[in-house]
Amino acid sequence: MIDWIYTVHGKIDLRMAAVKCSVVSGFAVYKPTIKFGTCNVQQISPFSNKPACFTTEGIKYAQSAYFYGVVIAQILNGFVCKTRKLSFFTQGLGNTFMLFAMTTEIMLILVAAYFQPFNTAFGTRDNIYMHFGTPVFPFALLQLVIDEFRKLLIRNLKPDKTGKPHWFVRAALW
């Protein structure tokens, strides 16, 4: 049974768990049952002193990267949710409490990533820049663009003949 939660099996190469062993002419023959790719990121784990690829350490790096991505997406989501109708570019960054909260959030994920006691306590890892929330930027910026377009429609669509806002504006303001 492989321990995925703690670092007990962090040094075990998981590719060896997917090997079929058979005896042919008195010799042991090992055949892989799963085709593994190559390890493109040579990141050495500080806990096992081995590359994180194909070990249980890899899941720690993946969970940390996901956590950092969620935090970065929520920061950009905070900019999206600042107003209902006014554009982000019109309003600007005048809310000092929000900027303080976002700065604190960034500092907390940096501490969670690079402060060794936090790595041990919470199971986080020090991801490389390519994995440190970077994959979430296109989606977060797409969310910002879609919301800016929605706010543009809310500001510029005129009411219909009855004087009520269009169905889109009513749904967007709800």
C-alpha cells in the first residue's frame, strides 16, 4: 500500500509499481504495464532529495500548484466583482483595504511555498515559476474580459419599449 499523504514513500519510484514480472527460461523478465513519458521538469524534492517525477512527491507539487492557481484566480476575481456596472479600468485601484488583502494573500502563498516549516505542516512544495499559478492567468484574464463585456452591455443597452431593461441586463444585474 503506497502512502500518498505523508513522505514515507517519497523515495520510491512509482514506475516500478506498474511492472509485470514473469519467469522466462529461468530468468525474471520485467515488462512495464503502463507507458510512462519522460520527466521534463527536473525538480528535486527537499524531502526525498530525488526528482519529484514518478514519486509520491509529485502529488504534493501538483496540489501546491493547484492551490497557488486558486489564490491567483481569486485575486483577479476580486477585481471582477468590485462593481456591478462600472468598468474595472474606470474605477481603478483606489480600495486600499482590498489591495492590502490581496498583498497579504500573495505573501501567505509565498510563505506557504518557501518556508520549510509550512511545507512540512501543510504539505506544500516550492513549485517552479512555470507551475506557480501561471497556468491560471489565461483563464482569469478571460474572466476579466467577459465581465468587462457584460458591464459594457449593461451600461449601453437602452430599455425596451415598455421601459424595462432588456432580459440580459435584468439577468446580469440579478
